[in-house]
Amino acid sequence: MNPLLTIRAIAKRFGARPVLRDISLDVAAGEFLTILGESGSGKTTLLRLIAGFEQPDAGEIRMAGERLDTLPPYRRCVNTVFQQYALFPHLSVSENVAYGLRVTRAPKSEIAGRVEQALAMVKMSEYAPARPAQISGGQQQRVALARALINRPQLLLLDEPLSALDANLRRQMQGELKSLQREVGIAFLYVTHDQDEAMALSDRIALLRAGALEQVASPREIYSRPATAYTAQFIGQTNLLRAAIENKTACAGPLAWASNGEPGPAAFSLRPEHIRFAGTAPAAPGVVRFRAMLERQTFCGATDLLELVCADGQRLRARVASRGPLEGEHEFEFSAGDAVRLRVTAENS
């Protein structure tokens, strides 16, 4: 099946500063794809290029096979929900939602029914006569979504729409946003700097770093099989193991395990939850055992985060089930298959 949105070799500069470099990405119809990255990575600029608020310096953007980047914003079948919801304070909720239909001169006979349907979709029907100042931040966010969806776009762009909400409401709205996207069935392209939010919402995550794509994968894949050290450290916590591979064995300080990779310097990602206390029986094949001193123990509810120091000074973090206060030296282990080899880049070569 052909993708709904196709981005090919997009580049953008502001003055002498490159903001986006050779970005190529596809978005499928009905997909929830998140553009994730730290501040300054270029994620909002990419969204603005798709919306038509900026023009690319190179490359092209197509929707359903047709050129999109040559069209003015009002002719693109794309709507945007911004970080600031930009609701008109002097208009009621229903008037705010109807605004887009009035601008596009939709038949007056259709407007009331479509507004009612859009408000019902976001569970805001009872607030139709209210002004924006009379409803909460989460309710304003729903109104902004209804206003964006009423024009029936093929693609909805969302620029950190939950960032202004408090933590509890943000978590609640994440679930509602995902359910709404599934219900309306259109593609969402979502921008955020929040890794947990990206993991919770997305079908796929496109991780941007300094204007270039670092990795594009499902949340499960990008967490369990990170391609680079940057991905491994940005998505969750990890132990970055600097190793050398020789005679089909990877050695990282006191740790050694079988590896069929190319010989020479290498880097591996080992998630803290993959390190566990060693049992009393001999280690099974493919299991790496080591001794380490417990330096710090942090209680995290159902789990404890342990900071360990090996005999050669190498530091590791382990996440284990909570078992009360610990101290001293212990024996730990991990499965060699959980040490994921990373692609060599300038940062980890």
C-alpha cells in the first residue's frame, strides 16, 4: 500500500544554520507517528514544512502521490493543533469549532450538524455554549482537536499539544488522544520531546537528532533494539558498554560474552532491567556473571535502581524487584543476547 505522506530528502536552513538535513520519511494512512527529539532537533520545523508555514530548501513532500510542498497552506488537506490552542476568547466553544467551516464557506445547512458531531467525538457537547475561559486546559485541548478535525483532514499535525497540562491530566489525555485517533481513523503526526509520551502513543517513533533522523521504528523496537548509543541513551536508561571484539568474544572490562560481530572496537546497550541477581546454580550457557559493589540503591516503588561498581571501576545500573535495603558486594548476571550491539557513529567509535 502506498503511504499517505511521503517526505523525500528534505533540507531546511535558517541563515547559515542547517535545521533539517536529508530527511526522508513515510506516514501510512491511519498511522500514529511521533517525531521525537530534544529542543533544537528540528521537529517543529519539519511539522511547519508539512503544514506549509515554511518552505523547504531542498527535497519534496507528497500526499497520496501529489506534490504538497508547492501548495499554499489553505489548499493542503492537513490541519494543525498547536502547543497553544489559540481558541478565540470571544467565541463560544461551538463557534470556535465552526470557525474552520465558515472560513471554507461550507454550506450553512451542514455546519450545525458537523459541529455537533465533532463536539460529541471529543466529549464536549455539554460545553458548546461556554467560552474558552470557562473550561479547563484539558477541555480546551479537546476543543482545539474538534476544530482541527471538523474539516476532515487526511492528516492531523500536533505540536506538543499536551505540554501545557499538569502531569496527571497529561497522562489522562494521552489515553484519550490515542482512543480518539483510533476512532476517527486518520493519520496523526505528533511532535514531542517527551520519551514516555512517544512510547505510550505511537505506532512508530521517528527520533530526530540535530536535524537528521537517528532511527525510525516501533516503540518496542526502538527500545529493545536501539541502533545507536544516542537512541539507547535518549529512550529510557541504558548501560553503554565500550567493548572490543576478538576471537568471537566481546570484552568490556570484567565482562565477556560470545559475539559473532565484526572484530574491533564496539559499543553495546544493556538495559538496567536485564541485569539481575545471580542464582546459586552454575550459570547457564549464554549468561554473563560478574561481581560488583552496591554504591547506591534508589527505591522506585515495585523496583529498586541499583548503582554498581565493578572491580575495575566500571559502573553499571541494574533495575531489580524491590527487596528492602541492600549493601556490600553481590554477584549479578545478564543474558548475552540482551547486550545489543550499536551502529558505530562519531559519538561511539
